[in-house]
Amino acid sequence: MNGDPEQTEILRAIWNEMKALNGRVDKTNEGLSGLRTELRGEMAGLRTELRGEMAELRTELRGEMAELRGEMAELRDEMHAGFEMLGGRIDNLLLGPHGRDHSDLRERVARIEGHLGLPPLPSPPPSTP
């Protein structure tokens, strides 16, 4: 296979270019490998930072939720106390001295209606103690 010297020279030039190209590809691969390693390191750092920030936010949120639960419990207690007070006032109105006053007024109104010849008002339902 003794080819013509010109062909041999062309093939050698192609071969040399291939070796040079191969060297550049190797350098590019090394650069990409370094970038990949650097990128992985940055991603790991960001992941760690993000986890830390998320943990802080969770802690803050838990604290705020506990605070809101406390406020809601206070409001619920105030509301129950208000209902108890209101219930006591209604009981006093219906069963206490005011209830007797209203009963006396009903009797007086009935006597006046009878005296004037007016039909009696329907009586309210009886109160239960």
C-alpha cells in the first residue's frame, strides 16, 4: 500500500488535525467536568441553605399558630363568660324580681282590659325555672 506521497501528506495532515481536535475535546471535557463539579457544589449549598430557611419558617409558623390558638382560646373563654352573664340576666328577667314585676303588670293589664271590655291579650307561655 504504497500510496502517492501527496495522499500520504494529506492523510498525515488530517491525522494531525484529528489529534489536535481530540486534545481540544479533552480540554473541553475537562472544563465541563470542572463546571459540573462546581455546579453540583453550588446546588448542594443552595439545597442546604433552602432547608435551613424552610426550617426557620416552619418554626416561625408554629410559633404564630400557637399564638393564634392562644388568642382564640381567650376569645372563646370571653365569649362563654359573656353567654353565662347573658344567661344569668335572662334568668333574672324571667325568674327573678323582674319576672314577678312582669307577671304583676300582666295581671293589671288584664283587669284594665276587663274593666274596659276589651278582649284579653293572649297570655305568654309559662316560664320554666
